[in-house]
Amino acid sequence: MKYYILFGPPGAGKGTQATAMVEKYNLNHISTGALLRKEIAAGTELGIQAKTLIEKGCLVPDEVVEGMIENEFKTVTGVDGFLLDGFPRTLPQADALDQILARNGSEVTATVSIMIPDEMIMERIKGRALKEGRADDASEDIINNRIVTYHNQTEPLIEYYSKAGKYNEIDGIGTIDEVRDRIFSVMDKF
Ligand code: AMP
């Protein structure tokens, strides 16, 4: 089983690129953001709690997303691996992931990081807001908070996975096809 992490700031194009990646490498796509939005739409207790945090551009508690990931690993079969999109987003989540995988004698295969500069994040998310209507894409304040959250809580993972020799960064500037080809050339190595 392969365990890929799709990493990058909000608006880098992770969701867009994930579709091509799961198809080419027969992976199951796990987006913690999408799973949380599903809970919100279904009006579950978890969804109600997550909504307030998401709409402020904050992260939901580590245990919540860790539980979701573990559950997906247990229930999905018939794939060659998983593509984790938007998880892990904090050092404790990265540590929890290592432990979950180690219990099954596995480990993270590689991190594929799509990088774009901060100036592009706002522009990209505003474009997406028009198409997808996500509540957390709605205001500049919320987007700014997500950028700050990314730098403070998620960026330390670059060092974490670099030290483990599992960090692969690709340039996220270019057309969707150009970025996809850069990703494929990294993933073909594993
Ligand atoms: P995304 O669709 O990945 O941009 O996620 C949307 C929002 O869901 C984030 O801004 C967070 O509030 C929440 N979220 C998604 N994944 C995580 C995670 N791994 N840890 C904490 N919060 C998350």
C-alpha cells in the first residue's frame, strides 16, 4: 500500500490535481476538508462543531481528523494506496499518522507538495469561491486567517518530512496540465 500526502497552502490546486493522481495510481482520495463539509451538510454533531471553526479559518481539533483518517483506512479496499489531501496539517497529526501506519507495518510513502507564493493564494481562492461557493472562501479575513494558520501550524511539516527524506516539492505555478505532469514525474519514482 502506498500512502501519499498531498501538501501545499490553501488554493495551491490540491483538490484539482488529486483527481488525476487517484486515477493514474489507483488511489483512494481522502480529503479531510471534504469529509468535514459532508458532516456539515448532514447536520451531524461533529459537523455543527466543525462549522464554527472552519468558517473562521481555524483548524478543527487533531483528534477529530485523526479519527476520520483511521476510519477511512479501515473501510476502503481495492486500491493500491491512499492520497491524503489536507491531512496532516499539524505536527501532532503527522505524528499520529506515523503511529496509525506503523501499527499496520506501513509508513508514509512520499509527500508531494504543490507550492505557490502567498500573493497567489488570495487570487486563486477568490476564483474558486465563484465556482464552488465554499463558506470559508467567502471573505478576505477568513482567507487571511487560513494563510496565517498554514504558516504557523502546517508549514513546520516541511521540515518534518524533509528530515524523513519524504518531502518532494513541485512548482504550482503554471497550467493544470503542466503542474500535473510535474507531479506525475515525482510519483513515478515510487
Ligand atoms: P480544505 O478543504 O482542506 O481547505 O479544508 C477546509 C477546512 O477544514 C480547513 O480550513 C480546516 O478548518 C478544516 N480542516 C481540513 N483538514 C483539516 C485537518 N487536517 N486538521 C484540522 N482542520 C482541518
